[in-house]
Amino acid sequence: MLVGTWLWVPPSFANEVLLVGVYHNPPKLFVGDQGELKGILGELLEAIAHEEQWELEGFTCEFSDCLTLLEQGKIDLLPDVAWNEERAERFAFHKEPVMHSWSQLYQREGLNVEAIFDLAQMRVAVVEGSMQQSYLAAVTQRFAIPVTWVPSSNSSEGFQLVSSGEADLVASNHLFGNWRAHDYGLRETPVIFLPVRLFYAASPQLSEDVLDRIDVVLRRWKQDADSRYFDTLVAWRAQAPLSPLLPTWLWWWGGLLTLLLALALGGNVLLKRRVALNRDQLTVNETLLSTILDSVDAYIYIKSPSLEYRYVNHRVSELFGLPADQIIGKRDDVFFDEVSAAELYRVDREVLASGKKMTVEEHNVLQGDNQDQVRTFLSIKTPLVMRKGEAACLCGISTELTEYLEMQSRTHHLAFYDALTGLPNRRLLMDSLAMVTEQDKAEPTFSAVLIVDLDNFRLVNDIQGHESGDQLLISVAVQLQQLLNKVAQDATVARVSSDEFVVLLNALGERQNEAALVTERVARQLLEAISQLRNDRELPISASIGITLFSGVSHSMNSVLQQADIALQQAKAAGGNKLRFFNSDMQTSVLERASLEGDLHQALARNELALHYQLQVDHHGATVGVEALLRWYHPQRGWVSPATFIPLAEENGLIVPIGHWALKSACEQLAKWAAQPAYSSLSLSVNVSSVQFQQPDFVREVEGLLAETQAPASRLVLEVTESLLMREPTRVRNTMLRLRARGIRFALDDFGTGYSSLSYLKRLPLDELKIDQSFIRELLTDKTDAAIVDTTILLAVSLGLTVVAEGVEKKEQLDWLRGHGCYRYQGYLFGRPTPIEYLFETY
């Protein structure tokens, strides 16, 4: 009978040909020169096959491809596979792990990665499809760490990518890293992760007997310190080739004894398998159902008729922080606070009593949580009859809405509230204002909009920094809100831009005068509250407020804001720290100015601008030069005063193209005179705006115009104002010197009206001083004006400058100037500004 038993060998044990997938992952697994399995797990499998009399046939593949082939049953075994739940569903595993391992990050020289957060902006090489890739990707995504993944087919290629500079770090099992990191010039990091158990994964179609035999051999080897198992591990740690530790004949005898033992145990194994098969059939449905329920992203539970838990899925265990066996048999009062447990009990009893399904939104607090940590669930509860004749249990499915509701709340706050101050933003203000303006009441009441703008807020940012500026805005918001809570019953304050706040006051009464008084009182209190902030800062703080009153549908939302903004500009123009109410005159002025500015944009293209010329004569009455003066004739408005449109052009930048046109026209006129002997000696003066003069390419512009028109530079006089000389004097002087080198002369216009320093006057390359006509007008009757003119003449003579008196209209003024040493004049006495074709006919 023994012989017969010996001759009967299960086909899963003897002469088995196993197709083994091999991917390159030394020192754990690779293919040797003769095609044999090498590495720790490869050589151990070769040894197991030798004992079991299996034939191994290696099949080389990439790791991800090997897994696919294994799942399809095209290969039987794959060494060096880490166990996880997902793989356990796809492959078969034996029970005894071959060995334990973990993963580690290795870095090139020059890096100092100490934690996962240091991987930001790094390039990390990972084996494509590996658990290392999945784990690192999940962790970095959870903490929003930007990482560039560099895929590789195996650890060797990953280390080579770092060595060649194509990656910064590589993820590898510690066995390969400790074995080869030094060869690639890499060093380990403190980042250790993903401890794993390594197995020989099997195709689902492979006989379980093969996996059982692997477990038997591994357990026996691990109990013997002198076994092939430990010799293999030691050999690879020493980086030395393996050598046989036992004679070959001894291995054959060991294999024979193992085979006899297997025969003896075979019958017992088969009997156990038959018993286990029946037991598995009974539990398979339960296991399948449990797997499905644990994978659902909801809290699923069954309670007994007395409302004790009979079943909970994995999500419920996570919620309570307890394993299922510590939840079963307990009621809700163990896990929820008193109020929540009572409400749950009431709802559950109602479901069992009615026998109907209920859907309810529940708000519960867990035991140990603060009362404000309310968790919201959408629960579906239904009676469930487990066995006929028994009372119904309760089955519940709860989905948590807490994070969704919090996200919804945060989204609403971001959409309608200012992130810095917490005040309503422009969007919420516009909604509130729309509700007020769209109300159509029988007896409409007045409301008010106040735009509060901080004066010179830019200085706070420039001098004290943006952090100080932000803190100031927060303080202003607090002051405004606190004050309005005290003095106004129905008020909204919003931050609509950097340093601009809007206050909406409602229910101010049906009488406009009373509403205005209330609004003015509130506005003055707001100004006072903001000015109090100066005590906490080096810079004094003030604000300007523009106010408009409106009632119901008589005003549109946009018009209300526009009117308040117009009033604000008036408050700013008054010097700041003021409040102004909107009135129709303000709007007319603003609209008029806006219309004029729009027309000015078209004036050049429509040829509406022109140069008029005014003569300059000497004390003998001879014409020595002319001044070109800019004029604008509007088709509807007629002549527009230069005092009106030139400041407007300087504000919006139009003075640059207009000034270029005026300078070009003057140069063309000079070029024409240069060819006419009667006029070739005349100089031509052109006013240059400080905006135009400070353009970086102004010198090139003038040089280009002189070259283009061939005008004589020595006859061109550029008139500048004192305000220009005071602004960046060094830069202005350098520009003047460059133009002076070309022969161009300079005149200081409107002298005496500004605040020029005499030291600047001495250093600048000036040729003429023009006394402003405001001093000439009262020259004969005002001793102060006479003294100023006399002093200016003496100053100019001492500096070697020519003096030109503007605004000379009477012969008595001419005689006084001639008698005090001024020998050049300009004014109505000699001729008004006129077009060039009439210039010399007027004098």
C-alpha cells in the first residue's frame, strides 16, 4: 500500500511546468546570463521548484505587462509582487510572505529632501504601474504638492534617469537602493514609505496546491537558520555570488523525503478541501455582499427591533472610530450626544411603527465632539424583515452632506464677501441696491448711497508697506461697521475696490430734507471715526465722501452709483476730508467735461487745432520774434479757451500728440522763413508741456523734426514753466543741455507765478525770462507788482538773460518797462494772436 501511495502523485506536485514572469528588478529579481532566474526571489523560487520537482520556464516582460499576462493566465507565477486588496482580487497569493520590504526615495547630490513636502517642483522617477507610483501620486495630490513623474520600466532605469539629470529623485525598494545607489552617485533620503509583504503572485487559474507547497517550504526554511532561505539573503546583502551550501545528493534526498511527506498529507489535504468547499459555499454570498457594501461611499447599517446595531459597513466603523465588533450590540446613545441620540431614536421608532420607508435629513453630533461640530446626513430608512415571524429590523443608508454644505457656504462667502475685510463685496452690494431701487411702493421712502474713499491711501502702501495698508483697510472696515450698527437701523457697508467703501442707508423717511440731515450726520460721524485711526499710525488718515439721495424706482442702480461717484470727486477736489452731496450742477459739469474730452480726442484728426502767432518786438519797435499759441475751434462750441482744454489734454495724455503736432508745425514755419530774407532772422517760441518734455524720447523727437523740416535750430525757442524745472531738476537739466548743444534756446515762461529756486535758475541753460502778464497788468497802480517786475529785470540782467514782458497793452506800461531796462515786449499793444497769413498785417 505504501508503494501504491508513493506511485500516486497529484499532478499539481510532480513534473509541473510553470511559466514564470521575470522583470528586471535586481537584487530581488532578474534573468541570469543562461536564462535562469536570478536575484533573491528568483533564486528562492528556483530552489523551491527543485525541491518540488517543478520545471520553471522564464518569460521576460515589463512589470505592468507581467501583471496583465498573469491576470489573463498566460503566465503562472510572478515573483516580487507586493500584496494589496486590489491585487488580491485579480491574482492568487500564497499565505507566507517571502520577505518584507519597504520603499525609499533616493536623491542626487546637491538636493536635501527630508519630507514629502520637499518634493514640490521636483522630478521623481517611478516604475510605471507600481504601488510606489500609486502611493506617491495619492499623497502628493492630497496635499496639493506639484510633482513631475518620470516613468521608468524598472528600478535600474529609474536610477539611471536621476544619474543622467533627467530626474531629481527615484522611488525604489530599499534592497535595490542599498545595493546600487552608491554606483549611481545617489544617496538615500529620510522618506520611507509603503512597507510591503512580497509574494509569488499566481494566475487565478493556477492550482492552489502550488501555492500551498510554496508556503510549506518557506515556513520550514524560516525555522532553520542554516536553510537556503537565510543563505540567499546573506549572499545578496554581501553582493557575492551564491554557492551551494549542501551537496547535490543531499538535496535529492531532501526532495524525496518531502515528496513522501506530501503523499502522506495528500489525503488529509483533499479531505480538508472538501469540508472547506462546503463552508465556502455557505459564506460566499455573505462575503460578496460585505465587499460590495464596504465599497459604497455611504454609511450602511442594520439595527435590531430594539434598535441595537446588528450590522455596520466599513464606513460606519470609520465614523465611530471603532471596529465593527465593538459597535454591534450597542445603541446610538453610545456614539452620539444626548440630543442627537434622542432624535435618531424617535425617527427609527416611527419607521418601524409605520412600516414605511422614510427619507430624512439628520443633524447629529458625535460623542466627544464640540456642539458646533454638527454633521449632516441624508438618511433613507426602511423596515427589513430578516426571518418570517420575527419583528422587523431597520435598515439605513446615510450619506454625509457636511463637507458639501460647508463648501457651499464657503463658495457663497467667496462670491459675496470681501476676502480681506469680511464686508459684503460689490456683487452683494449691487444685489442690495437693486432690491431698493426696484421697490415700487405707494409711499416711497428715501435712501442714500455714500462712497467713502481714503485720502492718499497710496502713501501708506508706499511708505509703510502693503501689509500695513491691508491692516488699515481692516481697521476702517471695523470702524465703519461698528459705527453704523450704533447710528443707523438699516445700513449696509461694502468694500468695492482697494480703498473705496460704499454705505447704503435705507428707510430715511419720506421727506428729502430730513433724509439729507440724517445722512449728513452719519457721514460726518464716519469721517470722524476714520480720522481717529491716525492715533495708531505715523501717517494721518482721512477720507472723502460722496453722497446721493434717491427714492425707489425713480433712480436706476447705475445712476445712483454714478451720482455718488461724481459727488466723491467734488469732495476730493475740495482737498479731501470733506463730504459732498450730489446735485444736478455737478452732473452737468462732469458730463460737459467728459463730452469735451471726447471731442478733444478727435480734434487733431478733424483739423480743428491751429497755431496762432503773436509778435514780439524790441524797444525800437522792430519785430524780433513770434510766439506760437495753440488754439481750438470746435464746430459747435466755437473757440475753446486754452485754459480749458490744455489742462484736460495734460491729464489724459493727449498733450503728447498735440504737442508733437504744434512743434512740427512751428518747425515747418521756421523753415519757410529761413528761405525769406525778410523773416529769416525771426525767432519762433513754442510752449512745451511738462508732460511732453518728460517723455523719454523727447530729445530724439525734436532732433527728428529739425532734420525732417530743415528748420534752423538757433531760431527755435522752447518755452518751459517753473513747475517743470522743480520736477527732477537733474534730469530736466540734462535734457535741456542736450537740446542746447543743437542750438535750441530756452525761455522760462510765466516767471514769478511759481516757486523756482534761484540756484536752479542759475544752473539751467536758459536764454530768456518772460514776466507773467499778471504782474504787468497792475504795474502802474500796484507798487508790489512794480517792485517784482523791477527785481526780475535786475535778476535777468545779472544772469545774462533776455527779459520779455508779456501782456503789454498800454503805451504807459511800455514806457515804464523801457525806462527800467526791459527791451523786449509782447501783448495786445503790438498785436493779438492771429493766423500766420494775417500776422504782419496787424502791426
